[in-house]
Amino acid sequence: MDVIIFFIAVVFAMGSAIMVVGAKNPVHSALWMVSTLFCTAVIYLLLGFDFLAAIQVIVYAGAIMMLIVYVIMLTSIEEEIKRKYKLRLFQIVGIAFIVIFFIQAVRYGMVPLHGWEGLCWKEIPERFGSVNYVALKLFTKYVFPFELVSVLLLAGIAGAVYLAKKEKNKENR
Amino acid sequence: MIAKVWLIPLFPLIGVLINGILGAKLEKISKKIIHWIACPAVGLSFLVSWMIFRELLNLPPAHRHFEIVVYNWFTSGELSVNVAYLVDPLSITMALFVTGVGFLIHIYSIGYMIHDEGRYYRYFTYLNLFMFSMINLILANNFVLMFLGWEGVGVCSYLLIGFWFENREFASAGKKAFIYNRIGDYGFILGMFLLFFTLGRKTGIYTFNFSEIFAHVNFIPVSIATIIGLLLFLGATGKSAQIPLYVWLPDAMAGPTPVSALIHAATMVTAGVYMVARCAPLYMHGPFALYVVALVGGITAFYAATMALTQHDIKKVIAYSTISQLGYMFLGVGVYAFAAGVFHIVTHSFFKALLFLGAGSVIHALSGEQDMRKMGGLKDKLPITYWTFLIACLAISGIPGFSGFFSKDMILGKAFENGYYFLWALGTITAGMTSFYMFRVLFLTFHGECRADEEVKKHIHESPPSMTVPMIILAILSIFGGYIGVPEALGGSNRIWKFLQPSFHYGHEKVHIVEHHMSLGVEYLLMIIAVIVAVLGIYIAYLMYVKNRELPEKLAQKYPLLYRLSYNKWYVDEIYEGLIGRPLYFLGQVLWMIWDELIVDGAVRFIYGTVRGVGGALRYIQTGNLQFYVVFLLLGILITIFYIL
Amino acid sequence: MHSPAVLIFLSLFLFCLGAVGVIVRRNLIIVFMCIELMLNSANFMLVAFSHFLKSIDGMMFVLFVLAIAAAEAGVGLALFVVLFRNKGNIDSFKINILKH
């Protein structure tokens, strides 16, 4: 059972990602992104990381993507219609390189580890990935990065606010 | 005092330093300070020279050879060059008259140059610098220090000839002197180095010291010794104005007259003769070179005299006379009579300096007039000048009783004695010409009516004592200075010959030439011939310039070609210019067009073009497009991953 | 499962897709989203190995990466807003003041 869900999730993730890159309308693109994130969350769940999956959906798919949609609405509504599909030379070169990279990476990174033997869930430790366990680790071993990240978030907020502030005494716009 | 021989060059050096550095300020305070520093400097040098001379006389002849090392200049491997001075009869003789005559001329210069504003200190600085260089030249015990002095006097010559450099012609005369000197120096350097290397290779001794070189001169093959002698002589022709490098001397009259007296009569031009005399062992080892020296000397003497016959500028006549007399000196050393040549150096310095100083006095009196056609009748107005000038003319003509007679007679006598009959004849004819043109000058300048301009006539005055006293002293020396070399034939003891002999033999017991001896009768005959020729010359001059004034004109019209050749210096300057000057200039132009324009500038333009091109090509990477840069970023990362992992 | 092959494959696939998207798309917001996609793919691989090596450290790392991604998104989007204000569009080909 799990295997089927797993493979559906994988396929959906790949498809959504292709649509992210390929969609004309940026809002569509954003929505497909949400789908991709959701699929990855599902896979996390299947792997036994419940807390992470939850966080992924709430933060990534929820907050961040919402923010992105917000900004898309603010900025790029007019861009919908005109889309020239001409690819410049450097882009083609870039795509070529990436394709080569992909092939090489699969050959050297994935194939040696090849094995489609059944997914075995029974080996997941009981509390591995649960909230309790994560919290325990977070406040003992990883407390320092935890604090730092909070500072970072504060900095991010301050920076974003400052950047986007409207200047005083501005007539137009 | 011999150990302190380095004092002799030291005093003028101090003079140079003080006057050179502080001179401009000192001159503003008072001109007296400057000449009170410069003249005593030379005077003290003379004093020290005299004291060393007396000490030397107290020693037996075999012991009169000292080398005093002051300090080690540089050492390179086996070669060690010191600043060291050689005290022996030859060098001390040179030092005596160089410092002595130099001192007299310094005093003369006070009166002559006192009116030059803002330049008084410069003059005395250069003069002292010259004395320093010359003393180094003659007292040096090795070729390198001698060369230092050699170059130094050349530089000072340039500085002093072009002293009034605002006048383009004077500046260019200075340049001419230095350039011809330099050409000669090239020969000198080549000779010096050839000597060094040959001696080193044959004996393993690497040295520039005279005593060491001459002690081993037998190890040098005769052919090489000849070449060295010829090369060194080339340097001498430049410095002492012989054929082919003499052309700078007449033009050098552009400098102040005391400068002409000192440098071009008494001291610098004798450096070449001194050098040949000093290298006597070398020249005796390569006899052909010595023969060339004598030949060139004789021919130059005759040749210069022909040019002196027709000049109008009083200083130019005396200049050609100098070249001619220098020819005599080279003739003397060239016929193995080294002491005779040196003797003539000494006497010549007396009367030639006197001639120049006298000419300077005349020019000073006539407010700068140098053309003899505008002189005349100055006998009564400038009595001291006249009488001293007369004494000098008698001396240079070789009239018995005066110094010139003894030295010239010694040279010509030795020439005849050692078998150089052609040169003897040349020398005797030249003696006749010498007396002719010198008395021509005397008659034109001092006798007859005064042909000067009215304005000039008003200001004619005898020179101040600072100028006349040195002239009188030199006149006395011109008379009595010859008595150090009275030959045995006339009852003298020929002291100078005996005094100088040890300097020319460095431990060679075997003398290279077979000494002939003339019979007494032949000697007397030669003397009488010389006197007759001299008096004949005076008589002809008297005829042409006192009794029958039209005679010169008529002669000139009768032999126009000879006259023109003589007057225009045989067109040698023009020949040099056309044969050498123009082609070199042309070559320079060609090289400039090809090398400079095309190659050098082309290389620079090439670099410029390349940089520009590359820059232009690389421009296109800067697109400003973010994603363009991302591609490169990615590329870099991927390459890193795949090449490292 | 006995091997993480599929997971690695997925991760690589998402990564390369994101890279292509960065290069190809002209709308800067979509470029940003593709960057987030790449980040997500990295997270995914971390999680995969965390599962297979039975170590919680991988997952912890992912948590922090997530937080950082959030902060980065905030600031980045603020930048886009400002950019739009100044330029009037967010077309990467038109923003080229650095051009020679």
C-alpha cells in the first residue's frame, strides 16, 4: 500500500515541478509549486518524519508560497499575455550543461545504489521524527543554531520592512 | 715630504670643493675670497712639489723611485687598482712646471677675469679642477688613475673653452674639443686594455701599474706592443693635437686667454707627450710605433707651421704654433731622445704661456680686438708686454742664450745623431718657419702705425700688475730655464738629460738602441745651421712686415693657391665634415626612420592594439543579464564537482 | 526500502529542473520559485539519507534550512517589490544596467 502512495507521490512531484517551470501564467506556476511541496511532504510522511512534513506544509507551502502569490499579484499581472518563447544561446548552452550534469549524476550517484526492492517501513524506530524527539534534540544538541535562526529571522523581518518602505513625500505612484 | 705627495693634488681639490659649492655665495660677498682660495691652493701644490724635488735630489740616482699608495680604489679578483702616486724624476719634473706655471696663470687670471660678473667663482673652480686632474695624470702610478686625470682634463677643457657659453660658437668650440678628445680616448682605452689582457695572458700578472707592466714588458710580443703603442698614441694625438685629431685646438681659442695659456700651451696638451715618455719601455719594445710617433710629430710640426704663416687672429697663430711645437716634442721622444722631448715640454711651457699671456694683455688693452690687421704700434704704449713678448719670440725661435735654443737643439741634434735625417731636415725648415711667423706677429702687433679703431685707441693701457708680474717671471724663466740642459758641446753638464734618464729604463740593463755619438764638429755644425735658419726667418719677417709692407700682398697674389691652402687650414675641417660628419648624420636619420619609427613605435602600437582588441572582445561577457551569469556560475560549479570528485 | 535510489533520482530531477527554470524563465518571481525548488530538492536528499542512516541530524538540518529559506523569501520578495517600483517590470532581460 505504502509503495503505491509513494510512487504516486513521486510521479506527482515530478509532474508538478515540470509544470512550475513550464507554466505561462505566474500564478499557475505558484500553484503548481504548492502541489510539488505537498507531494514532497507526503513522501516525508511516508519516510516517518511527521513533524517535518507538517512544518513543510505549514511554513513552506503555506506561508512562503502565499507570500509569493502576494508579490506576483503586486507586480507581474501584465506579464501574462506576452510570452515569446525564443531561447537565447546562453540558455541553450546552460540547459545542455544541466542535462549533461543530470545524466552524469544519475550514472555515478544513483545507479550504484540501485535497488527497487520493496519499501520496508518496519525498520522505522518508534519515536524517530516525532515531535517529542525533535523537541528534545532541538533544545539540547541544537539549541545554539535554534537561537541563531531566531535572530536571523528577526534580521530578515527588519530588512524586508526597511527595503519595502515607501519614501515619504513621494507624489507619484 | 715624499710620503705626503698626495698633498699636491689635495690642495686644488679643496679649492674646487669650496669654490664649487659655496662659490656663488662667496662671490656676492667679495671676489677676493675666491681667488684667495684658488691661487694659494696651486701655490701650496708648487711648494710641496719643490720640497719633494729637493729631497729627490739628495738621493742617489738609482734610488729615485717611490710609489706612495693613498688607498685601494677597487679590487676585482687578482686585479687591484690603487689611488697611488709615483715620485720619480719624470713625474716630479712635470709636477714642478705644471704647478709653477699654473700658479702664475692663476694670478694672471685675477686681473683678466675680474670684470666677469657672476662667473668668477665658476672660472676658478674649473681651473682648480683642471689642476687636480692634471696632477693626477702626471703623478699616477697606474693607467687607471692616469686615465682619470686624462678624462678630467678633457672635461675641464670643454668647460673652460665654452666658458662664455652664451655665445653659440664658443659653446660649439668646447664641444668640438671634447669630441675630438674623446675619439682619441677611445684609442687610449683600447690600448690600455690590450696591454692589460696581453700581459695577463702571457704572464698571469693582471695589473695596471706602470712599474709592474714595464718590468715584464719583454713578455709581450713585439707586434702586440706595436699595436698598443699606436693605440695609445691615438689618444695622444687627440689630447696633444697632432694629425689627425688636432682640429679642435685652433677653435679652442674661444676660451679666455689664460685658459689657452694654461691648458693649450703648458699643460693639457703636453699630457700626450708625457704619456709616451712614461711608456718609454713599451715603445722601445715596439720600435715601429715609436717611428710612427716621430713621423707624425715631424709632419705635424711642419704642417701646422704652414698654417700659422697666414692667420690674422693673433691667438690662432699662437695656437698653430703650439701644435707645431708639440710636433717637435713627439719628434723628440720618437727618436729615442725621451729626455729631450720632456725638456722641450718644460721650456715650451714657459715661452708659450708667456706668448699667450702677452696676447691676452694686448687683447685686454685693445678692448677685445684679436685681429692683427687692426693692431700695430703698441710698442710704446705697452712696454712690459712688448719686452716680454719679444723675449718669448726669441726663445721660441731658438736664438742662442734663450731656453728654446737648448731644447730644440737637443731634439734636432739627437734626431740627426740617431740617423733620422729626413726628420732632422723637416724640423730645421720648420724652425725657420717658426721664427718667421712669430716675428710676423711681433711686427704686426707692436711695430708700425696703430691701425686700431679710434674708440679703441683711446682706451689702450698697460695691464695691471697681477697680469704683468707673471709675465715677467715667465720671461725670466724663458731665458734662464734652458740652462738646465746645456749640452756638453758648449761646456755644460746637460743636467736634465742625466736627471731624467732613470725614468725611462725599468731594470733593463740592455739598452735597445745603439747609441751613436756624433763628433763634436758635427754637433757644432748642426747648431750653426739651426741658428742661421732662425735668423733667416726673422730677417724675412722683418723685410715683409717692417720694411716693405706691400710684400705680403704681392706674394699672396703670386701664389694664390698656396696662400688659400694655408689660410683655410688646408680645408681639413671641411674634409672631416664631408667625409665623416655628413655620412654619420645621414646614417642617424636613416636609423631614426627605420628603427625608431617602425620598430620601436610599431612595437608599442602593437601592444596597444592587442590590448584594445582583447578588451573589445571581452566586453561581450558583460551582458548585465542575471541569468547569463548564472550559467557561468553553474558551469563553474559543475566543472569543480566533476573534476574533483 | 533497501536503497535510496528513487529518492536520489527524484532529488536530482527536481534540482535540475529548478536549474533549468532559473535560466530559462524571464519572470524574476518564477526564477525565485525555481530557486526554492532547488532548495527543496536539497532538503529532500538530506531527509532521504537521514532516514537511511537512521540519524536524526539530517532532519534537524532540514528544519533550519527551512527557517532560513523563509527568511530569505521574505527579504528577496521585498527586493522584488522595490525593483518593481523602480523599474516598472520584472523582466530579467530588461534589467541590465551593468551592461557594457
